[in-house]
Amino acid sequence: MVVLLLLLGLTPTLLFAQNILKGKVVDEKNLPLPGAGIKLKLSGKSTLTLDDGSFTISAPTNEKTLIVSFIGYPSQEIEIKNGVSSYNVVLTPDSKNLNEVVVIGYGTQKRKDVTGSVVSLSGAAIKEVPVANIQQALQGRMAGVEVQSVGTRPGSGAQIRIRGERSINASNDPLFVVDGIPYGGTLNDINPDDIASLDVLKDASATAIYGSRGANGVVLITTKRGIAGDTRVSFNTYYGVSKITDKYNVYNADQYRALRDYSVYNQDYLADEKQGIATGRNTDWQELLYKDGYMTDNNLSISGGSDQSQFSVGGGYFKQTSALPSQDFTRASLKATGDFKVGKRVKIGFNNLTNYSITNGSQFGLNVFPLLALSPLTSPYNTDGSVNIKPSGNLDDLNTTYNPLMLLSNNNQWVDRVRRFRTFNSLYGEVQIIDGLKYRLNAGLDFNQEEGAQFRGTNSYFRPGLGNTASVNNGTGTKYSLDNLLTYEKTIAQKHRVSVTALFGFEREQYHNTSVSKDSITADFVQFYNLGQSSVGPVAILGGSESSATLISMMLRANYVYNDKYMITLTGRRDGSSRLGDGNKWKQYPAVSAGWSITNEDFMKNQKIVSNLKLRAGFGVTSNQAVPAYSTLGGVASNSVRYNYGPSSQIGYYVTKIVDPKLDWEYTRTTNIGLDFGILNNRITGSVDWYTAKTDKLLYGVPLPPTSGISEPYLTNIGNVTNKGLEVALSSQNVKTDGGFSWSTDLNFYFNRNKLVALNGNITQVTNAQLFVGQPLTAIFDYKKLGIWQTSEAAEAAKYGFVPGQLKLEDHNGDGKLTVDDKYVIGNAQAKIQGGITNRFNYKGFDFSFVVYARFGGTLISQVHQPLAGYLTINDGRRNQLAVDYWTPTNPTNNFPSPNVSGGQITSALTSDAWSTLGYYDASFIKVRSINLGYSLSNKLANKLGAQKIKVYIAAQNPFILYSPYVKAGGLDPEATGTGNQGVSNPGNISNRALTIGATIPPTRTFLAGLNVTF
């Protein structure tokens, strides 16, 4: 009978009618669980959930049970009821058996066995903040991970600091690892939609496996791969309009006239300004220049496969424009993966990430200082409607500052473009030698090219009164790596669990670039495309560089767990690098960590409150491989002078660099104590970590005296710095009703205390570098502003050479006079505490979430309130500026000095950099990063439309600021847009590690609408 049925094409399964079962699998926070297993108990037929957690499976009518499983969660058996085709499943972690898999570098580990400090973020959580790059989505999301913007231009990245800063001159950036391969590119090259999960290794017991590159923490990025099951097509898109949050508050026409007439610069107005006064002109230059921008992201992916092979291929297109003209960022990305089983013991696979991006308007340093400084009395346009080229009025004596409105019609008068191409590839082969013993080869190839092109046309906005100029800078980088991994895992007598990983790896990287710049191009239309087409005149300036480095590594990690109660991890790594000198190339990195699962003890079995409690402790050593290639080799340069040498002449050379032959890495020794917990059957979960990290042999370039004739600083190792901090992360399932409503919260807060412990010998400070023993690396050394001298204080002010209306500074040393000796450390950029909160609400098909990012404490440097770059000199009346509360006899404020006294300058007893004291503000803020509202159509309706799943949503990015002393004082955005002096004058010798806000494009808020469809 069975044979007959088979011959007829009728299997036992097909004897029964088929039901189509659909549904969605989510976790305890109501986030989708992609890749969850869906299995029919009777027939064994199975499938996996999609990226949004949805599934579809056909089941014979005799099937009564659906088994749902996911790593880290106990399986659930769901009864299949007659007439019911939709099943939504919520999986909750087993409080006694936390089997969630965490990426820990060179492999994975069950969460319950992790002894180091690791924090994770899913791809679904990352997408809750729609942004251009990964870094911006991390702000306020992970305890101990501080993310700071480095600009407001489209395509601007962000700075990531994990547990503070450790270095003075070397990099403080973490190591990025993508799919197991160290990644040297910018994170702007990675499409956030391609990310499946992100794990951050924070303490040395976790990062020691990366040895000489692990001191600043490690960010492990896992990208999406194919999933077995029916072929799936997904399309995700959104489009949003960006509007500036506000304009800079500058003086209007009446206020500017009042300032000008009262100030020491009360010269006669220009003819155009007089006409403006007569006609009541009030030019709002910002209103004329700023335009709405937009942001769009579009991603298409196809994936599928069988148990033997899985594949995925996809592409993405992202574009973001600015409020200023000709500034935008465009990225096109392609991704492909494949995983294939060959027999029972061999597996091979590949991953390709290819990106092409164009950034316009990032090289010229375009800022809004000229825009803010223009007189509101002058005319932006001529009577014929053309742009008034020189409306600057009193902006400069030569009247060579051109009208920024010229930027609205480029007419090929300038080009500022960076084109970047990167292809990041990995290939692996894995062999199961015997049960428990596995060999894996990881091969990586990273290739990138970048072309920076600039052109400034004759007498254009960027070349007022000058001829044209052009330049190109082309660079190429390659990196390849080979990692041989041997892993052994064994469980003995159901109580002893052993895992050992051994590594031998090789990595080589090389980079070179060539640059050319030339003035007097024959015709503007040539631009930078043929710099040989130039008039006889200035000689072309040629430049270039090359660097290459090799790293050889060996690593052994052993993890032992006894009876799910006690665990220990031992790690040792040895790195050999070409960057250091002979006899100093090989270094060792040991680490040890242990854990105790307290809830698995017998004395905890009968209690009902604590569902998980694990104590962790670890110690390890890592270093910072941020020494540039060839740092242990000297340098020479030609002086282009010929000298007689025997019968011929020779070009002369001079020494430009001397080296320290014993130059070494910066070493960080970290101790971490942590506690993981779960309460009320894991309705509340979280972790607490306390750490101390000491970094010694700090890299520092010591300037040599001019008499040495050596221009480059002497790079050597000095002093040490410490970081200490506390991190708390909490997650809670606040509400969950039978009616389908749920509310969950993720909360994290943390602080880090940074201190420079020692410099060389008895040196306690280096003021030019803003380094002070006993203070954070972000210390601010300056005068302390007490206020403004008032009329009633005239006699006291006179003792110091001041008059009412001028800055009142602290006589810090109490010697009865004000000099540069009264400067001291008045603050730093270090936050007292910072963190964020994410709330998620779900009701039937609706989902709503918002993300808040906050920091409290620290000092922010507002450069727009300081006299910078020759554009703004606060309150001298010469130019327009930010509208500030300045002193007059009838307005005895303590905020800003009078424009009527000594041209706003300090007395000769002080240097003019005392003006920098006007730019210090409280850096605290509470900021809403995103608000998201979505609706998923029912499966029935989606099917009618020919899809498996359809979701529509709207979102607001950076919608508003809840609290900020800086905004209350007139600033636009309290979030620092960079570090250091942003390429402008530095009146207070501000540390290049300080939080600063420059005169950048005003921050924007974006309102967008999106659509996710799966077929």
C-alpha cells in the first residue's frame, strides 16, 4: 500500500488536507526573534522565522502541536487548534538556564558561561534609531560606551569611547571586528540594515584575546546571513525631511545698531547700511541660506536555502542632504553571503560587504561664522535680483568676504568631493575533525580606495579676489589576514564543561597615497581633472606617503565550568609587530576571569524572588597598537640646496626626526568585578560592573627646541593614566496583559573617572598640551570668570587695572594682580553620570518606542561664544554676532562684558585669551534621540496584498531636548560636535580632547515615514 501511494506521488503527509499556519515569535521585550525554529511535532517539518519574527508553515490537519525554539530560550509546545491559523508566541528566557549565545571573539559562548564584561545590542534594537551610521544608533544604549558626534555635516561619523580615554597622542578608538575579521575602515561604510547583532567587549579579561589591539575595547559586529527555508524577499525603505532645530540667535537690525552705536567701534555706517536704516531693512542671512534637507534609506534583500546550504544577497542605497547647499552624503552598498555543508563534517562560507560612497562639502571647512557676522543692515541682493557679491560692510577692511548666498548657485565654481570604495571580504572553512574538535580557517581581504578632489574657481566664494586652485589626494589601502583556529569542546559526566580555543594568525596591511595641488588652472571648467592644464606660474605641490605593517599572533583561551555553578576562563596571547624596534617586537597578554552562578546553589533553590544571580571577576593586560609604522626609524628631508662634493655637487639633507629605539606600546591593566541578576522570573534583569584600568607607558611626542633643527616631536613613552567607573544596565517587562498590551524598558547609566597619574620625572604639568597630573585628560586650564565688574566695584576693579563693564577674573594666587599665573584647572569634559533609556509599547499590530540619551556634569566649550578665526570678536561692535546679554550701566549683568570699554579687550596685564572664559557651559542635557510609531498589517490583509508581512511606520529623529543649561543660555544643541579646536584659533589652549561646539551647521530634526515588506 505504501509503495503504491509513493508511486502515485502521495506521501502519508499528503493524504491529509494542509493548513497554512502563520504567526510571529518575539522575546520577553516584544522584539522579534529572527531565526527561531518552527517545527511540526508529528511530521518533523520545520522552518525559521524571518527578520521580523514572522513565519509561515503548511501543516497537515492531523498535526496538533507546534514546537517553537530559539537559542537561549526554553522550547514551547503550542497547541494547534481547529480553525485557528495565526499563532503569536512570546519566548521567555529560562531563569535557571541562560543559554543565549554571545559573540566573544574567535567564537561564541553561552551567556551563562561568560565571565568577562560583555554588552550586546540586537539588530532590531539598532534599527529603532534610523541613522546614517552605526555609531549614532549606539548613543545612550550601552553602559560604558560613550558616543560623541564629530560634526553635523551629512556623513559625519561619531567618536566611540569605551570606559574613558587612555591615551594622549595615540588613538582611543576601539577595535572593530566584522564577522570575525578586524576591520580598519570607517563605520560609515557599513550599512546599519546589514547588522544582525553588535557585542562590545569592555574589560581586559574579555579583550585580551585581541592583545595589542584590545586596550580601548572591542566592538564585534555580526552581519546578517542566509536562513534555511523558503526564499524570502524583503524590502525596507524610509524617507524623511530634515529641518534645523533653530537658527543661531544673532542681533537683528535694531539690536545691531544699538550694539554698534554703544560700542567703541561706532564708526559711520556704509552707504548700503544707511540705506538699510532708511528703509527699515532687517536681513536674516540664515533664513535666506538654510534649506530643508532629506534623508532616505532603501534596502532590498533575498535569502533562503536548505539545511545544507544558505544564501543571502542584498543591496542598499542611502542619501542624506544638509541645510547648507552642496553638502550631502550618499552610500550604495552590496552584501552577499553563503554557507555550505560538504558532507557531515565540512562547512565553508563567505561574506562580502561592498560599499561606494560620495561625500560632498566635507573638506573646505565650511562653517557659518561668516554668515553670523554679516550686518543685518546690508542688502543680500542687488536691485536687478543678482547676488550682492560683497555685502560684508564692516566685516573686514579689504571687503573680501563674499556673500554666502553665492553657495546657492554653485555653477561649477567649486567642488569639494570625497569618493570612497571599499570591499570587505571574508572566507572560512571549517572541519569537524572528531566530535568536539573543530578546525577553522578565517581568511579576510579588505581593499579600499579614496579620492579627495577639490576645486575653487576664480573669484568664487572660496577664492574671493583670487585665481583658481585645485587639488587631488588619492589613496589605496589593502589588508589581508589568515587566522587558524582550533576549538575543542567537551562535557564530562554532565558536570564538567570544557572549551579550549587556540589561534595562530597573520595580518598585513599597506597604505599609500599621492597628492597634487596647483594654482592657476588654464580654465575653470578643467577643475581638478587635468592639473597639467595650467598656466605658467606657481609650481605644483606634490605629496604622498606610504606605510605597511605586519602582525603575527598566537592565542590560547580555556574555559572550564563545573556543574553550572563555577566557571573560570584563562587567556594568553602573544603578538609580534613590525611597528616596534628590534628586541621589542614580541609582547605577551595574560588574562584570567572567574564566575559563580549563585542561583544554582542548593541554598537558593526554594526562594522565588531571585531568578538569576552570577558574580564575575577578572583581570587582564592589553595594549594599544597605535604607534605609526616606521616610528622606530629616523627621518630626513631634502633642503633643495646643492653642495660641492668633490668634482660634483649633491643635494643636501637634514634630520627631521630622531627616534626612541625602545619605543613600546601603551599597556592597560584592568580589574573588573561584575554582578548579573534576574528578579521575579526575569521580569527584571540587569548587571552591575565596577572596574579600574591603569595605562602606563603613555605615547607622547615631546617637542624639541628649535635649536635642534629637528621639526618632528620625539615620540617616547611617559607617565600613566587611570580610569575607574561603575556601570549599571537594567531591563524590565513592566506590563504584559492577555489583551495584547506590553511595555518593556531598557535603562543604563554609568560614570567614568579619568586621571593623569604621572608624567616623566617630577613634571606635574605641560600647559601647551593641557596635561596636568592629578586631573582628567580633558582638563581645562584657564582663568576663572567671576562675572563682570560692576559700577559699585569701580575702586576694587581699578586695583587690577580694570573698569566697570570688563571681565572680572579670579586672582587665584592672591598676589593682588591678574596675570597668566592666575590660570588653573577650572573644569573638564568628564560627565558625572550619563546613560539612556529605551521604552517599547506594543498593542496588537501597533508598536511605539522612544530612545532618550542623557549626560549630567562636565564642561562644554562653546566656540561660538569665543572670538575665533577672525570672524567674531565678542561685543566690539565691528561685526554682527550671537545676541548675548552684555553689560551696560542700565543692564548690570554678569554674563558678557560691555562693548563700550577698551574695545572689549582686557588690560595689558592679561593676554587676550581671557575671552575664552566666555565659552564655558554646563554640558548636561537630556535629549530624545528618536520616537517611533509603527503598525503591522494582519497576516490576512498582507496576504491579500501579495506579501507575508507589511509594516508602515513614522519616526522622528532628534525631535527635542528636554533639558540643557546650554540651550537655556542661548545655545542650539548641547551635544558636542567635535573635540579640540576644530581647525580654528584656540584662545585658551584648549585640550584637543575637550568637548567643543563650533560654528557648524545647526542641528536638525528629521521626520520620516517608512515601509517594511517581506514576500
